[in-house]
Amino acid sequence: MLWFSLFVGVFSLVWSECIIVPDEIEETWGYVDVRPKAHQFWWFMKTPCDGADQKPIIIWLQGGPGGSGTGYGNFMEIGPLTNNLEARNHTWLKEGSLLFIDSPVGSGFSYVDDESAYTTTVYEVADDLVTTLGEVSTLLKDKFYGGSTLPPIFVFSESYGGKVAPVFGSKIVAAKKKGLLQNVNLGGVAIGDGAVSMLDAGTTYPDMLFQTSQIDYSDYMWLKHAANDMETYYNKEDYQSANMILGFMMSRIQEMTDDVFFYNIRYHHQPSPSLKTNQGVSSDEQARDEQYLRKYYTQLTKPEKEALLRYFGERYEIGSIFKSLAIDYNGANVKKLMNTQMREKFGIIPESVKWGGQALTVYEHLADELIIDVIESVDDCLKENVRVINYNGMLDMIINSAGQDKWINKLKWSGLKNYYLQDRIPLYPPSLAKDMKTGAFFKAYDNFEYYWILMSGHMVPIDSPEMAREMVRRIVNKEGY
């Protein structure tokens, strides 16, 4: 059993802990005017751990769209302090420096001066990030790295940020080909519970819910019927109808499951999110309309369904039904912290800008295109030899692992067949390695990797902090790559 003793010994040494004293962290922040009337806020923290100049820079992209990386991502997930300003044991700052960007513009402390300056597509969001990265990377090189080459930059993400990440990665490559972003060495793009393809996520809802006893067979058949219709409309590029059906499905699932928490199916009746809109339609009217839909939808002919969709399209803003399911990235605790202590600390936030104040509008400008996939951007990254890492929590429903596998199977990447031939490798959180308590599975081929995170929902760093950090350590150190 000598090999097992050595195995456990290795796991006990993988983390060389360093002491992080928040007041001694080297940090900076600022705004980049990415376009006229559009101002993107960012916050950089340099790791205080050994070899800081060689440790990677980790960019964090939040979900929503409209969530704040500087607020939610930092204080709720991966930063050195919690939202109660207590030390976070498994902060990612121990594995690399952190660069939080409030993206899209209007998220967090980012803001626009005019309605016309909001982004309306994921590609516009990524363009703004490229502009921000260009300016910030030059500043960081001069201020924190003595004018020397920056360490590798890894783009980590969550939810909608996971949709942005591969587009951002492909645009970084394109910019470098044009002679831009010369200070940037892209180490990889990590898609966390990412909305790469909401179609593929949505079509897996019936099976996932049925197999986990959240619905019965009649509910399953209703959802399958709706999911098939959604896919038909999507394949005809009628994204408006597909988006509407996805919203119908989500609303119906809430009723079928006694309000299961879409972000971790172990829970029900979680606190109400903040991003709710009924677009002027009374709750009684909406309830009556949805009751009709629930009762008769599967019995309608194709022309009747199309007429019904037109009716809902006229009555509700497209996507408004599932806007009500958006997670509250701007909760009271973080909101108070950001609008008081952090505002005072930064000292550059315009008086008219309230943290998270434009979040709902950010969401509304991007909601209509949420269902449109960005699989092609993942392929672009793979083709350009960018490392692409996908990671997903096993208890996440809204963007579940089965749906991720569905879009992965659509990749045109030449290495896909060989990827499927690889074995999955069990991984253990270091503190549980001795008892071989499986925390994740890992699979990789060439420049594509996948981490399945067990006992975790949508927010992996919150649900499985130790395993999430171990995943980051492996990624930035190229273990298994």
C-alpha cells in the first residue's frame, strides 16, 4: 500500500497555504471608457502568495446578465473576503491574481450615460471586454509587474458570463492577430455552468426533473412536448418563439415542482429574486393566461400554437416570463456593502451611479438573445489552440451537465471523437483525499477539458469551495492537460 500513502501525501502537499492580510493586498481599480457614454468598472488584486509575478491573472465574469463581478463574484464566491468581511479560506487569490470586471456595462459600478449605450448582443459585450483588457493589461504591466511580460491570463466565468467567455476568448485571439493586446498571454477560457446553449439546457429539463422525482410522468410529457416545439422553432431560426416557449417551460416547472430552485435542485422556495417584471400585465391576468396555456397547450394544432405565441408575444415582452427566474445578484447584503464601504474605498464612483442600479436594464437589453447559442465561438477557440475548460455543478438545473454535453456533441472540433474515448478521472478535495471522497470527475483531450463538480449547483465556488479551488489550481498549473 506504499503507493496509496504516497498518493495521499501528494494531495496533502498540493496547497502551499499563504497568509492573506486584506489590508496588505496590492490592488487597484478604475474605469475604462469602452465606448462613448459607456464606462466599465474593474478591480484588480495581486496575489500575495509566493511567486506572485508568475502566478496567473484570473479574470472573473459574472452571470445575469447584470450581475456584478466586483460585488457578487468577489464577496460571495472567490474573493479574499466574504460579504461579512470575514476571511475566505478557499479564495482563488491563493492560486492567482484576480481581475473582476463589471460586465456588461451597467452591471455593478459600470454604467452608461444613455439608453443607446447598453449592449444588445454577447458580441458587443465581448468587444467592450477586449477594450477594457487592452487598457488594464498595459496598466498592470507597468504598475505591478515592473514592465515585464504579464503572466498567463485565464478567463473564468459563471452562467451568462460563461456565454461571454468563449466569445471573449475568440476576440482576444483576433485582436492579437491585428497587433493588439500585446501584453496579453491567454492561458485559457473556463466556462462555468455557462449559458453557451440555452436550447440544449432547456431540452434536458424534462428528463432531469423526472429522473430526480421533481415531476411525474404527465408533467414530463407536457414538458417534452413543449421542449420539442422549442427546438423546432429554434431550428427554423424563429428565436422569438423558441425564447417564449423556454419561458413558458420555466414558469410551468415552478408550478409543477413546488418552486424548485433552478440553481440547485436540492432546494425549494428560495428567497425571491430581484429581477422581476410583468411588463404592465397584472398578476391575475398573467395567472389566467398561464393557466390556459398549461391546460390546453399540448392539445393545440400547429396554427393554434402559432396564434397563441403571437398573442403572448404582443401581450408580454419576449423573455419577460423567465426574467422572473433570474438570480438575485444584487441582494441587500452585498448591495449595502458596495454602496457604502466600497464606494468610499474606491473614491471614483460618480455620485449618480448606484451599484447594481442599472442591472435590470442590462438584463432587458440582452434577454431576447439569451437562447441563441455561441457554440461556434467555442469551436473558434479550440481551432486557435486556446485551452477551453468546461465545468458544471451536478445539481444545477437551469444550465445542467446533460445540456452541456449536448452542445459539446455539436462541436465541429477535430478532436471531439478522441475526447469521448478518454476515461473520466475521479478527483478529491485535498482535505478528503485520504478517505477518497469523490468531489469531481475530470476528462480531457488536447485543448478541451471538462470538470463535473459533485454536490454543487449553479454557483460552484459557493457550493463546493474546496473542490472549486482545487480545480482552479489544476487548471492554472496545467495538471491533466
